[in-house]
Amino acid sequence: MTAKEIIINILSTGTLIIQIFILIYIITLVTKNKISDKINKFLYERNIEIIIAISLIAVLASLFISEIAGIDPCKLCWYQRAFTYPILIIALVSLITKERVYAKCILSLAAISLLIGTYHYSLQIKNVFFTVQNAVCSATGPSCSQTSFMQYGYITIPLMNITAMLLIIILCIIKLKTYFLNNKTKIIALKKETTAPK
């Protein structure tokens, strides 16, 4: 097994682990399990650090795949990168400046990247079963519907991006939800103070 194959196996296994975590997290939310409160608290407290780690891995993985492994990115890969790379920069700036209003911006970028990745992955899955002619990709560049590798029978490069963006979206929603709930509580308390008889 070459170094390239080992790294791709590690990235694929990491993707699988994140998918399992997301599934468990959603199950705990739906069943209103007490574990979800603990997970939410941890994800809220370590929010920006986890976003930085996930986005850094996504950036480094995409650069490894294209620059070291020699797998040329197609147009849809470039579009996904255009929305994924800034997430790392925004998150790092937010951590350094202690700015905490990053979630809306990162959420927007991650959602767009997720949508592009979902479309890209659907082209690849369709191509597994029948040939897809894609209008997005040029005739001279790599095909968006071709898979360079498929680990565990379903994990491709776009699915790695989808998984990373989904986790980042969940983290942003947790941050925004907690932020709005805290502000709502403060507003209610402030209203009580101003309307209370003196």
C-alpha cells in the first residue's frame, strides 16, 4: 500500500467516523436524550476550535488529493473549494480576535459548499449505475461524474466535503441557537426589570 492510499484510507475512515458521530448526535436529539445536552455543551464550548480543525483537515485533504496524490480537481471540486477555504480563514480570525459573530458567515459558506457537493456526489453515484453527461464540466478537464476512488463502497471526494460541511453547519446552528436563546433570556430579564413596580 502506497503513502497515497494510506492517506486516502485515513481520510475515508475519518469521514466515516464523523458520519457515525452525526448520526448518533441526531438520534440523541430526536429521542431527547440527556446525552444530547452534554454533547451540545461540549460542541458549544469548543465550537470555533472544532470548526478550525475540520476546515483545516478539509483544506489540507483537498490540497493533498490534488497536489500530492495527483488527482486533478474538476470544476465542481473547485467550486466547493471556493466556499470551503474561506471558512478556515474566518474561523482563525474569529479565534484570534475573540470575535463570536462568525457563525452566520461560516454557515452560509458551508451550506453553499454542501449543496454543490451534494450535486457533485449525485453525479458520481448516477455514473456508477449509468453514464452521465455533465454540462458543468468542460470537455478538456476532469469529469465531474467520474470517481477517483470510492472507499467503503460509497465515500468519494465530494462526500468527504459533504460530511465536513454538514458537521460545520451543525456546529454553527448550535452556536446560533445558544446565542439567540441566551439573548432572549437577557431580553426577558431586562423587560421584567423595566416593568417591575418600584
